[in-house]
Amino acid sequence: MQQIILLTFAKTIPVDLSSIDVQRIEAEWLIDNDVSLDVVRLDKMDAVVSGNKWFKLKYYLLEAQKQQKTVIATFGGAWSNHIIATAFAAKQAGLKSVGIIRGEKPGVLSYTLIKAIEFDMELHYVSRDQYQRKQEIVTSFLNENWFWVDEGGYGKTGAKGASEILKTVRVSAYTHIVAAVGTGTMLAGLVMGSTKNESIIGISSMKGNYSIEEKIRDLLEQENGEALFEIKHDYHFGGYGKHPEELIAYINDVYYKHSLPLDIVYTGKTFYAIEDLVKKKYFEAGSKVLMIHSGGLQGNESLGAKVLAF
Ligand SMILES: *Cc1c(COP(=O)(O)O)cnc(C)c1O
């Protein structure tokens, strides 16, 4: 069993990377355009804590341990993949965790928050207004034993961890790598982990988030980082957290055709974008495309029962 050691000293978190595999997609729209598409299934790492968040957290946890902190504190919404992953990873590392949750405490807790509590995360609810002033929150909780991680794991440390996503595949076999973009941390990591012969394409899940290119460049410490990646802004389906009928129907269709479960916030939009770009001949003939399935399936629990086919 292939394992990677999260914490090289004190404690180890063995994660079974052998459960990650690469799925070849067979479809007429690919054959017609002479493009191949593989999907690396990070969603298979774990049913709850699947995908890129675990990679992004890896070096934050190491750093926290190095600094002898006892608590990991971070921010997120009621359906945040980052919150649940932080709760899980901290517990595995023998650290406590604190989640600052956007908005008033809901009458009925979300699946995500219930799971986070199960992983012993202490939750603090703050108003949407307050949530925007994160530095104030950090100051109000001032405690030298706490290690703060930015919302979504944004930062160079997160990107370094995300670069290791590409260790799970033979990168040089591909001409293009396509992934969903939220904070852009994963995308920066993919640029860092690529051989630089692959084009890196990010599909923004947010509407009109045009400052994201600069935020990614900041992580790369490169002035002309834009030469290394490209962001598509046309596949947000109405915005972050929006999942119109059309997207739900598409996700169900992909599941029936390819047995590939996608999430409603990130990977559903990304797969849709790839199909659309292939059909529009964005990829030249002979292109070998790799999609990163970054996980996030737990967020689908926000839908009512029987909305999705899986
Ligand atoms: C958080 C997340 C992303 C976005 O990652 P960023 O590093 O914030 O850009 C993509 N896909 C899934 C499933 C996520 O949970």
C-alpha cells in the first residue's frame, strides 16, 4: 500500500494514495475531435474528506507542529469542504481544531458541520458582516497556541501541498491539465508541480472573479505567471454555490454515461467546461487532457434526497 507521511516527526498520518486512480473517459465528442481525457480521481481518497483540501492542508499541519501549536483554526461556510477537511486532518494529527463559521448558527446543522463536530472541531458562528473582517476575529481569539489557516487554505504553503497532487499521475503524458478554481491555491500548486510542458487551465466556479489571476501570480512569485496558466470565467453557472437545473441534469447525465460522480460547486462545472471546450475545438487534435477531480462530493449533501442519481 502506498502511503505518504504527513508529519515526518512526532505523529504520522498515513493516507492511502493507492485508492486514487485515473479514469479514461470514452465519448463521441472526444473521438470526433481527436482529444483524450483522463480524470484523476482524488475523490476516491476518502468518502468525506476527499480531494484537494487534504493536499492543501498537509504543510500547514507540519508547520503548526513545528511551531508546537496545539490548535488549528480556520474559516468557512456551512458547506465548506475546507472546514470538514481541516477538522479531519487536525484530529488525525493529534491537534485540536476550531472553525469560524460564516453566518448565524442554523436551526438544523448541515451535514458538513455535523461531521466537523464528529471530528471534534469547535465551531464559532459569526455574522456575515463580521466574517468579512477576519483580522479582527483572529485578534479577538488571540491565543499563542493557535495556528491560523486562511479560508480555503489559500497561501503558498497550501500551494506547495497541492503541487503533490501531480505526483499521483504521470504528468508528462498530458498536454493540458484542467482543474476547478476557488481561491486558486490548487491551480498555483498544479503550475508548480507540472513539468512546464503542460498548459494549466483553471475553471472559475465564481462569477466575475477577475482578481483571481493576480492572486495566483502572488502564490507563484512570478510576474509573468499568466504565461503559465489560463483561467476560464464562463462556466460559473450563475455564480459560486449556484446550481441551476441545467447543471444538476448535466451531472446526472455524466454519472449515467461514465459512472463519474461530480460535485455541484466545482467539478461539475469543470467537466462541463471541458466538454464545451472540446466541442468548440479549443484543444487541438492530438491533445491529451487531464482533469483533476478535486473531490468535494460531501457538499452534494446540501441537495435534497433524489436530486442526484448517486
Ligand atoms: C476547494 C475546492 C476547489 C478549489 O480549490 P482552490 O485551491 O481554492 O482553488 C476545487 N474543487 C473542490 C472539490 C474543492 O473543494
